[in-house]
Amino acid sequence: MRTLILMTSMVLAAVSPAVQAHAVITHSSLDAGPVAPGQATDVHLFFNSDIEPLLSIVYLVSAGDRKQVLELRHGERPGELIVALPPLGPGEYALQYKVFAADGHITEDVLKFTVPGGERR
């Protein structure tokens, strides 16, 4: 019986880390509304795992596939990463990120967003 319990425990321990193997964005401040044109903005990204900012990188991707490295820092909550956006003009953009999670895994993805333009007459 002890052998069965020990083997079951070992199997569960081996499988458990695979369940949370990668950091995934659960939501972001971009979900609340558009980025205002011409204003520096902090974007809050919320992950299901704590993120190590010193081992992570976020690029702003703009027209022509131009990439700019952005400043990032820990937020107040576990798994919260704050990305500093510079003032942006109207257009289509993306945050391309490669983050190092506390569990030791690296996650890469792209988060697209739009900065609205002025009204045309």
C-alpha cells in the first residue's frame, strides 16, 4: 500500500509542474480601452505566474515592423508587469514580449492594439 501511495505521489509531482508550465496573460489594461494618442502610457499586463522583469523583454512594434525596446517593471500584484509606452500617434501597434516566469519557463507572444486617430471631416 505504501508503495502505491509513494508511486502515485511521484506521478502527481511529475505531472503538476506541466499544468502551469508557461506564463499566460490573463488580462491587460489595454482591455479597458484604447491608448490615448500623444500621451505616454503605462500598460499593465497580468500573467498567471510571477514574471522576472530583469530577464524579460518587451518590444513596441510599429508600422514597417520597426521594434523599440520598452521599459518594464514589476507591478503591485504577483504576475503584474508594467510596460512604459512612449507617446504614440494614431495607428496599429503590437507589444511583442518574451517573459521569464518564476517557474523558469520562457513565454513569447504578441498583443496587438490600436491608437485611435482624430475625427475626419
